[in-house]
Amino acid sequence: IRKDPAKNPVVGGAVHPLTKYVMNYLRLLVCFSSTLDEILGNQRIIGVQPHIDQGSNQVSTCEDSISVHGRYESPFSVQTCVLMDLLEENLEAKSKLYKDSAQAFLFLMNNHQYIVHKVKNSEVRSLLSDDWLRKQMSKVRQSHNSYLRASWQRVLQCLRDEGIHSSGSSFSSSSVSRTVLKERFRAFNTSFEEVVKSQQTWIVSDLKLCADLRISIIEMMLPAYRSFLGRFKKYIDSEKHSEKYLKYTAEDLETILNDLFEEGSAPSVHYRSGSSM
């Protein structure tokens, strides 16, 4: 792990080969837990410092007795925790290789999810505490939420009401600035298309994670777009070349967003004007 420094980002923000190697190798090592406990019990655990008992003022090391959350931890279990910490530090460094912060968060989300899945579905689970697993699952959620903000918040900003109505006026047709409104629809279309285009080759291989992420994006985007469209579509319908601004229906957006993260395949695009991104 230490000899695999950050060099080039993984295409699509997918699970890094190092993550797969470490987790799959660790699953094999569990078969030799007893032997590894004997070996590691006779040497200092790499990366773990001796602990001074404040009551007895005696120095105890991991190989003497390890207690986490009130239970004894074997030397191999302790070393597994150390390996997980090293892997996490390595992945954090690798995430910084991405120029797009949203893709960096997607990369971390993919890798943390892979680690959680491998731990929960193997004997490695017996080596790690419930608290450790909860923290890893929390990191998946944090990366998930950070990705949403980094990717879609600027698109939503195009749907704000500020500046559309004349100051102090009622919500009448005469108070609506069609020029500002057309610019908002144009900006939304451009921002939406840029995000979708940039993420056409991004990958989320875990099926449940992929489904959850799509749902989150749709729940974030569609209500805001439907509301904006419902309030202001009528002011643009009568304009010349209205299709340039009213480019998408809410159903179009949902179709496009449901096609994201298809193992690097490009999402299909369906909207009224028939133009392509």
C-alpha cells in the first residue's frame, strides 16, 4: 500500500485496483488468522505505538493485549485496522488527482462502498468492530452528499426566482422579465448538459449504490425543475423559438438521469428540440 503512490486517476472514478487487491487478499488471509496471530503476537504491530497505562504506569503493546470497545482484539485484527487506515490514506491522496471535485467524491464513494461490501460479506467482518463499519458506511454517505452538491448545486442555481420579477411587484404577467427568464432557462439547459456530458463515462459499479445515487439526483433536480417550469413556462410558450429555452420536459430529465453511470456508456438524450448535446 505504501509503495503505491498517487500517479494517475482511475478512469471514470471507479474502484481502484489497489482497493480490490487489498480487500481480496485480506479475505484470503482470514483463513490463516490463527497462524497470523501467532506470528504477529511475537513482533511489534506495524504502525501501532505502545500504550502507557496511566494507572500502573506500565507500557503495554498491541501484541500484549489489545482492547477496543471493551473487547480483546487479536494481533491480526489490530493489523487489519492499520491496513485499512493505510488504504484510506492512500485513496484520499489518489482522489486529489481528479480535476473535477465531483469525480473525486464519486471515486471515494465507490471505493468506500467496495470496502464495506467486502467486509460485510466475508470473514473479514469478524476482524473489525461495529463502530469501524459504521464509520465506513458514514463515509460512503458523506461522499455521496458531497458529490451531489459539487455536481448539481450550480445547475439548481439557474432555477432561482431572484431577479425574474420586478422589485416590489405582484406575480402578474407584466411583472415577469421574459429576458431574464429566457436567460435562466438557457443557463439551466447549458449547465445541465455540461454536467451530463462530463459524467457520461463515470462509473458506479455497485448496483444498489448506482440506483441510490440516481434516485438522489432525481429527487434533487425534478421537483425544483417541475416547479420552475410550472410557474414560468407559460411566459415563454408564446415567444419566438421557444423550443430553445423550453428544451426539456421533466420526464426528459428523468430519462436522462436514469441513464447515468451505466458502466461508462453515454446516457441517451430525449427532449423536444431534438438537438444533441
